[in-house]
Amino acid sequence: MIRVLVADDSRVMRQIVVRTLRQAGFDWEVREAADGQEALDAIRADEPDVVLSDWNMPNLTGIELLEAIRAEGFETPFGFVTSEGSAEMRQQAEAAGALFLIAKPFTPEVFRDAIEPFME
């Protein structure tokens, strides 16, 4: 079974992301992290198959989290689910190695379209 780590400082947002994943047909094993540092510790302890992270979080932002895991040699597939998706943010995410950036509001279809190409 595919294991996903959902990192967002909002518990409600984590629940929405998990529900949207399920609605999109991704019946994955889910772990949650309440901030970037918690997510980094979770990845170090037991690397998931995919990470879905918010951009703006305390302790480590999503982009800092991505840069940290890449610097440590993790090649974990990584995508952002965030409230804003400016062109600049998308460029920064791509440059750091993110596979996609999903901006809120989103639908199960948006999740499927973003994630499926990378899950072959």
C-alpha cells in the first residue's frame, strides 16, 4: 500500500486533503505532520512513498522541508497543496524538485490529474 505523509499546520486542512485523496480514488495509508519539522522527522524515521505539504508552516516551511530532504538525499515524490499558487511559487517549487503544486480550492479531479502521472 502507498504511504503518504500530509504536512499542514491546520488540522482541518489535513483532514480535507485526506478526504480529497480518498475521493480521488487514492486509498493510501496516511500519516500526518503538523509542521515542517515534524514532517522532516517523520520522513527521516520512516520514509513515505509520497509527501503532500502545505507551503506556509511554522518551524520549517514546505519549501524548506523539500530542500532539507533533497539535501539529505531523499528522493521522495513531493507535492505542494497550498492556499496560493503564484507563478513564482510554482517556479520555486519546481526548481526545488516538487512534482506539482495544487492550489486551493481544489477538487478530487485536480488531485487525480496532478498525482496520477507520477504514480506509475
